[in-house]
Amino acid sequence: MTIAVAYKIAGDPRSAHVLDSGVVDWSGARLSISDDDAVAMRAARELGDSLGTEVVGITLGPASIGTPALRKNALSKGPDRLLVVSDDATLSWNSTAVGEALARVVQRDGTITALITGPGSTDEGSKMVSGVIAGALGWPSFQDVSAIRTEGEELLLTQHTGGQRREVRVAGPVVIAVTSDAAAVKVPAMKDILDAAKKPAQLLTAADLGDMEGRTLDPIARAVPPVQRRLHQILDGPGAVAELVGILDRRGLLPNAGSTGVSGSAAGISSTGISSNASTGAPVISGDDAAPHAAGTSGAEASSATGSAPEHAVWIISAGATISPFLPALRRYDAVHVIALVPEGEAGRDSVQLPAFPDATSVQVITHPSDVPAEALSAALTELVDAQPGDIVLVPNEPSERALGGEIAGRRGWPILTDVREVSAEHVVSGRFGAISLETYARAGVTFVGVIGSLPGTAACAGAAGAGGAAGTGRALSSGSTPVSEVAAPAGAIAPARITAAESEDVSERRLATATRVVGAGRGFAAKEDLRLFHELAEVLDAAEGATRPLAEGDAWLPRDSYVGLSGTVIAPDLYIAIGISGQPHHTAGVTDSGVIVVINNDPEAEMFEFCDYGIVGDLYTVLPELITLIRKRVAAPAPDMGARLD
């Protein structure tokens, strides 16, 4: 067994400059190995040491990544040798081509049986390329793996998915995307640097990988994302906190506030459920009015109601993730086919309960043994996805679904979109590099696989549609008006992976994606015990709790599902309060659609202030106690006499 680690040499998105045309200019960005991939390199080194085998580093990029300095830097982080594809021809390749090319490098080596990647830096942070590599190789892939152990020739993975911490035993080749806390990165010592100069590195070109023609994917339009105009009002002085509370009260953003403000008005949401689509300016209907047809009607009936027949279809994959909030908005344009992977019940398949999907055109169910992880079913799943040119296969931004979506793309050679923000009958809009640029692709003639990003109306729809996977929403497989077909996963299509143990993890009490108020915590909190102030603020605001990745994944001060960002949860609440958060691109991309953003930080230069409506530059340990006290008083105050005021 040889261990490989895929890493990327790229520029920091914070150094990228977006031109008026929407093209991202990287000329001022310094090339380096991302911190995420440094974790993967260390995890691969530790696994290689435990198995007594070598570690091979593989990477791909333009000719500039093949310099001796960059090769030496990579080798100092743990690999015994490198396979580097350095060719300017790769600049035009889409993400699926990158995954396929890396898979060909693995096949070319011939000795690699396990590949480790970082949390997501190989594809802009959205965690899809690991699945694409696996699909091209015909291997299973697992994401959000925080530990890898060995038992003979088998690997034992500690994975976090679906609110569970589970152990998965894998007996064959596998691709593993580790979390940012999977290994402690060490600064290379002088000996590591000197030894790196003696290690071999093989340089390859695109031609060495065989025919890669047709791997480009050109958008029909690029644009700078329409940025919601922020007030950038910095409140200071002794009365700053009181002024902030008064503003939030008047704008109707406090729970049960004694105010004439309309909740959500700052976000462009009214009581009618109609808001403005930030990407197009067109009205977006949310809530109960989002679906243009009655629940359970066919695609033909829906198209008749809207006056145009859907020419294409949307396929949505669920391995337990909530998808109901997305269905009404998508059904406005297309037939929607749901494929759900459902574990068999203890008493047999007849006991399985399927979450209700009233806005789906059809539902296909793959049942599988309860000890089989969904990721082991990609071969069977790919056969069921009968997508045609113009169709889109969408997956929720969850570990199992992302892995499966990537594998489908890798097996079929379909291009992937990492942050789908709009779907219409003619085109699809995707965010790039943390949504600093938007790209529009024509659907005609192309089958896409995409990760669902900030779709218009998603959060508002969720309250009416319910959580697809929540307890109490299930129905028997054979009931309901939506056509349902069921098939058991054939044993020959199941990869050799089994769940050997599982336990529930601490999860957020309120779902971030559907919350109207969210408070977010960052590294400004000095100790876990200090989060009591954060929890108290969330309680008094009746808000969901979010966090940056270091707190949710690295320090584990908050549940893993509280991570807010492009590769975590994308949110669009009426009110978002960011506390002690610096403003990394992947975090800001996940909150940009919030109605009102409040920032509390003691660093006046924090990038998060660039995204705020209201900000307070101050010590959170001073600001939060006063903020909590004043909000509690304001919320407890009796509501004004509306009739008397109107008179």
C-alpha cells in the first residue's frame, strides 16, 4: 500500500482582484500550499509511518508550480517523492478535469491505494474534487474524516456526518478528505528542509496524461456579484451598545420587540413572502407561495400553470440531508427528481420511512443495509441518475452528499459547479472562489453536478416546507401522490466499507440554514468558557449559533454543524451578529445574503467590518454583557399600543 496526498499550490483569495468584467486576477497573489493541504500532508505522513510505506505528493497546475522552491517546500512537509503536473494547458480545465487528471496520475503510478486530500482547498473550499478523483478511479470517498487508524490492511476512519461521529472500516482503495483538525501541522525543521532537497520529484505535462481534450468549460457571462449595499455605520462612544439595540428594535429585528418595525424588512423580506433576487433583481416568491403548483402535481401540470414546459430536469441526491427547502424554488423551472439513499429498517425494508418530498416530480429510493455508509453506494447511485444534457444534479452541502455528487461527476465526466446560486430554465449561476465572482453557464448540451449554495428563497421556504429529514415528517414508501420507486442496492455495487460504530454528536439546537437570527463566534473568544456570553446572547435573541471553522472543527468549542461558510452552512438570516470574527473569504461568502450584519471586534482593521451595516469596535468582554442586558430589557418591554399610535 502506498499513500498519496493531493495538494494544491494556489493564491490566497484575499489577494485576488476581481475585475469589472468578473474575471479574477491572481497576478498579485503569492503562490503557496494552503493550510488545509498542509494538514492533509501531515495526516498522510502519519498514516504512511504507521503502515511503514512511502508517501507520494501529487499536484497539478500551471508551469509556475514546478519551480524547485515550491517542490522543495512540498517535500519538506512530509512526502517522500512528488508527481507534479505543471502545464499551462491546465489553466483552462474545469474542476472535473482536474479531478480526472489527478486520478490518472494515481493510475500512472500504479502503487497508490489510498489518497488523502485536505478539507477543500483543491476546489475552492467546497469539497468536491476528492469525490471526482474517487469517481474517476472507481473508489469510494469519505469526507470530514478527523482520524485515520490502521488494522492490518484495513483503514478505520473517524467521520463526522449527519450529526453522528462514526467509525467506518474500509477494506479497499479509498479517497479520504480530512478535516482541519485531523493532524497537528509542524513547521519543517532544518533537517526536513535539507532532506527535501534530496527527495525525487517527477515533472509531468498534460500530454503525459493522455487525451484531455474537451475538458474546458467556458461561462457565457461573468460578473462581480451584486453586493447588498451596507451602511458601514460604526457606533462608538459610551452609548454605542444602547444605540445599536435601539436600531435593531426599530427595524423589528429583536424577538417580540416592542416595535413598529416589520421583521426582516432590512433583508428585503416582507410579510407577503416576496423578496428581491440579489442576482437578477427579479421577484422571488418564498414560503407557501414559492411553489407555482399544488403539492404532488406532476411536472406537466406545473409547467401548464406557468405557461412553459420544463425542457430539462433537476436531480437532487439525499443521503439523509434536508432538501425540502430547495424543492419549491427549483420546481418553478424544472421537473425535480429526488434520489434518496435510505437504510433498511431493523425489521426489513417495509419499516423504512421516507421523508415527505411534496414538491418532487418523482422519488427514487435506494435501500441499503444499515451498516453500509451511503458513500459506498456511488456505483448504484450513478446508474440511477439518468440525467441528460441540460439537466443538473444537485447535492446539499453535506459530507456524504458532496462525496456522492463528486463521484457521479467523476464516473460520468460531468463538470461540477461548486456553489450553485441560481437555476433557471436556460442557465445556472455559480459562485467562484468564495463567491467573489459569479459565472453563468448555459444549460443546453451540458449535464452539470453542483453543490447547492445560496439559492434564492431557500431559508424562507424551509419554515413552510419543513426539514425533510426531521423526525415526524416521514411517510411510508408506498404512500403519497408523488411517484415513488424503490430498489435495493445490489450487493455487487457496494464498496467494501462498513460502519462499525456510531454515536450522536453535539449539534446545534436551531438549524442555521433556516434561522431568522444568527450569532457567530470567532477566534476573538480567548477561552471556551468565555462562550457563556455568546450562548447567553443567542438565548436572549432566540438566535441560532454559528461559528468560524477553527471553533467548530479545530478547537471543537462548538458543534461541527455550527460552522458557517462556503464549505459549511450558507446562511441568509434577517440578522447576523459576527463576534470576534476577522472575515476570512470563505466565511464572508457564507453570510453575504444576510439582511442586516452587525460586527463586534476589537480590531478596527478586521475585514469583517467591510461587510457590516453596524459595527462596534470594542472588547467583546465589555460589549456583550451590556448588549445582553439591554436586549433582555427591550424584549421584556410591553409592545406599544398600535391603535393609539396610528390615531
